[in-house]
Amino acid sequence: MPATLFELSPVQLPVRGENACFPVRRIYCVGRNYADHAREMGHDPALEQPFFFSKPGDAAVPLPDSVPYPSQTADLQHEVELVVALNGGGRNLDAAQARACIYGYGVGLDLTRRDLQRAARDKGQPWDMGKGFDFSAPMSDLVPAAVCGHPRSGRIELSVNGRPRQQGDLSDMILDVESLLVRLSALVELRAGDLLFTGTPAGVSALQPGDRIEASVAGVGRLDLMIGPMLD
């Protein structure tokens, strides 16, 4: 019998050093929060502020060994990001309130069907099918802020098949984590279970089935996985 809505469970992210898991509510993402990435995508960071978009909560994939290459694309690209997990929320937060809502941090990949995203952008249409597809948000385990603190500098990087592609520092963010949460809470009510993908440094490029990805954020963790065969 097919599962009903009430039988479905939210995605649960493992928490390092604990038996408890973190249930995911919503996934918010930030576009163009690193100046070098904004420029590589053809935008001037001095003229355009970072902005928000979303992925479905069930796009998160906890600690995967592999994720499938999605259908309907010839240009799947990787974006490594620091992910912020919230255990509180509210509207119109200030910076201190925003920090108090942070449960912990993880490493995430914002996988993107770039050709679909660009086609939608050029037509003035939403990005949903370029960004919010199944398995589009692989995640590491979470490390509580009580353990790792609140990292605001440190290496963020990604390699494919052992070759470096993305390298940057958390301090390169245009808007830091608290500023992002303040702005986002003016647009939506944040709640426990929300994740925020905070943006990616330059070096995004295409992936192929069989590629091995190694992604890490200093002081937070790492995520290693393979891109599997294309979905039927």
C-alpha cells in the first residue's frame, strides 16, 4: 500500500557524537554570496546583493555514498557550501537572536542542473527544476555549535577525482551567517529544523556519472560521495 502523507517521515540528519538526529523542515539557499563566484557566473557583486531561493526539505540526502545523476540535464554542476542548522527561529531577528537560533553546522552540496537553471533564467521563469530536484542537497552529518563554535573563517573546498575545483574561505562571504539569517527572517518565519546553505566559492563545473567528490569545510566536516548512473 502506498505510504500516506501521515506515514512519511522528514529527512533526518545524523548529529556527530550523538544518537539523536536533526529533522529537516525547510532548505533555504543563498545565491552569489561569494564575489568570485558571482563574477564567474557573469554578475557584478558590487551591483547585486546575494538573494534567497529554496529546495524541498526532502532534497537533503544524509551522508550518501552516492547520488544519481539527474534526468533532463547535460550540465550537472557542484557547489560546496557551509550549511547552518537551526533549532529555533522567529521573524525579524537581530544578529544576536539569529546566532542564538543556530544548532550547528554541516557541509552540503547544492547540486544544480545548470542548463535548466540558465534556460529558466533567460525566460524569466523560476529556478525550481534547476535547483530543487530529487537528491539535489547531499549533506554531511551536523556538528553542534557547542562543539565547533561558530566558524566564520576557514577553508572551504571541493575536489573531483582528486583534482581541486573549488577553494575559498568562509571569510570571503559577502554576507556572514548572522546577516543572512537576519535578512531571511524578514522574509519568512524561521523555525527549528530549517537549513540554510550559505553560498559557494568560485570553481563550479560539470560532473559526470562515476565522478568522486570530496568536499570539506575546515572545523566542520567533510562529505565524500560518488555521482551514480543517470536516473531512468
